[in-house]
Amino acid sequence: MKKILFVGLCVLGIQGCTTPYQNMGASGGVESTIIDDNVFQVKASVNGYTQKSVATQYAIRKAAEVSKSLGCNYYSAINNTSQSYDQNTSKTNTGLMTEDGGVYYTSSVGTRYRLVKPSSRNTYVCFNEKPNTVLPGLVFNVKYVLSSELPSGSGKFKVPNSWR
């Protein structure tokens, strides 16, 4: 009986050390930076007592909050490490497009971003209407993400195993 009580207290003690969903601090958390009208970065970090996949879940949640504050209903993670820029066009086609074997978002100034699966550190773009040119799973619905429980609870919203 004492062993069961001891193990239970240890589990509760370790659980209490996990990083909560909070603004960035010494023990981790989330932060965001708005880059453009509908483009922003989100970073999430967790301490050693928290699973790394939780940081991704926190980042997805923060992205939903920022998207909502920008008046958007949907958002996607984009790759901000490989961009292309075309200055020769007089009219730039903006929005999401499928081309060159991938899905890309092109901003009004011609910067092109490839859509990627989200991680704990991503750049996101948000939309008012659901894009129909992207594969399912690459576009998040703000309403559903915000109505889901955080990972520290019983958790309805989970990162798919393929993203880990």
C-alpha cells in the first residue's frame, strides 16, 4: 500500500512540473510575433518534464488564438526558411496555390511560402475563408482548435503520430 501511495505521489509530483500553457517564461511557454496583416510566427518550448509533442500542440493553439485576433477563421503553417520572390510580375496572384509539386501561399508582395506540417516553431498564414486548394489536414479551423482541450487535460486535440 505504501508503494502505491509513493508511486502515486511521484506521478503527481512529476505531473506538477510539466510546462503549462502560458506566455513564454523561464520554464517555457508560447509567444507570437505578427509579421504582416495575416502572417505571424509562433514559438513554443517546454521543460524536460514535458513531452516535446506538447510544444507543438501549444504552438497550434497559440496560432489559433492569434488567427482569431487577426479576424481569421482558418490558418496554415508555412515554411519560412525557403522563400522565393518574383519582382518581374506586374500583378501577383495571391493566396494558396498548388504548383511545383507542393502547396504554396503567395503574399501580395510576391513572397512565396511552402505549406508545411506544424512544429513548435513555425510561421503561419491565416485566412477568412477556408481555402479549397489545400490537402485536408494542412488547414486548421480556429473554431475547432480553440474548442479543443489543451494537452495537459484529458485532451481531445492531439498531434497525429505522423507529426512526432
